[in-house]
Amino acid sequence: MSESNPLSRLEFTKRVAKRAQYEAFEFTLTSEGVHIRNGSHADPSEHEYLVTVHDRLPTACTCPADARFEGACKHRVAIAIRRPILEAASTHIATDGGTSVDEDHAGEVTDIQSENPEECTECLDDFPCWECVRTGRKAIPE
């Protein structure tokens, strides 16, 4: 796994990883971070939190679990496995949605959709990334 992979910089349980994959999260970028809403609940408005992103890593969440338990909560992991969301929270996204411009690297443009599916560096050894699951390349392990 690449050191640039945010999952390699977070500690979390397999249970948290699975929930981060399959729960129906909705994301909204704000100036403070990423507002995340869990649409899997009967009343999603009671399950809305703010995840702070620093140095291309979800570092904190306002949910009770992030404060109560060791390791990253499912909301932080959910953002880390959805690289376009993480990149958007870390950079300014151009209006075409396909390129990003990093303020720290002005003039450099990177394509956030150019991953080779055959050589996915975002997957953990035993857990696929969101893009591989979403596109059917890999399944969530039992």
C-alpha cells in the first residue's frame, strides 16, 4: 500500500471499514471540512457530522464515536476511501469535475479520475477501495 494512501495513515477496525463502505453517506464540502450525513438511518438529520481534513487526511469528526473510541470513526474512513471527496476537501476542484488545482502546487494540474483499475493503489490488502467496489471490480469481503 502506498504511503500516499490516507488509509495507511489511519487506524480503524474491520467493522468500521465495512460500515464506511456500505452505509449511504451523503457529502457536502464546506469551508470547515466535509459535512457528512448518514442516509442509512430512519432520520438522517440526526446523523450529520463535520469531518475535518488536514494534510490530505480526515483528522477529526464531530460524531460521538470519534471522541469515545480509539481509531478513526466510520465517517473519517468513508471520506478516506472516497478519494475524489478527500481530494475535493484538500484542493480546489475545477468546474469540469475532472481536474484539481492544489493551492500548494499552483500551476500543477492532476487528473483525479486517472487511476488504472488493474493496479489500484487505493485498496487495502484485504479491503477494496470504494471505487473498486462501486464499479464492480472487487467485492466487499465477508
